[in-house]
Amino acid sequence: QVQLVESGGGLVQAGGSLRLSCAVSGRTFNSKMAWFRQAPGKGREFVAYIIWSGGTTDYADSVKGRFTISRDNTKNTGYLQMNSLKPEDTAVYYCAGGPTYNYWGQGTQVTVSS
């Protein structure tokens, strides 16, 4: 059974930074991992993904140049470095993994104050 556990969320002022982590347990992770977010009253939105083995990445236009997705194979952990945060980045952030994103974490709250 694969488990994904997010951490690193919190409250930060606009312009600040946070780094989210997604620890994968249960087996070696070798497909892709992504971050999604869901703001209050809105649907779930894609943020970024990374191909675990080759490191190819892609981002939503709304976070390009501000967020960086990465992974540490030795720790089986993915990361989302978020810089220049804006109030509109406020959401619950989820990591998802597997070839069809069939594994999801429980989410971590990110709140950006203006």
C-alpha cells in the first residue's frame, strides 16, 4: 500500500515562502508526482508535476517562475518550493502520485495573508 504524507503548510505573509514536502512510503516510487491545490469554494487545480526518474517538470501558468517542484530519490520525498506567495495561493495543497495519480495525500493548508 502506497502512502503519501504532506507537510510544511502554514500561514505566511504575501511575498513570503514555504516548502511543502510529500513523503512516499509503501514502495519505491518511480512514476510521477504532482501537486494540486483546492481553494475554498473552488475545484481542485493542477499546480506542478515531476517525472520521478528523469526529473522533467511542468507548471501551471499561475505559478511559473514562483514555484519549483523537485524530488529526492534517496528519501523518496517530493517537494514544492513556493516563493513570492500571493493571497490567491491560499488553498489546501495535495500531492498525488502514480501513473494515473491514483495515490493522494491528505492535504496541507497554506494560507497567505495580504
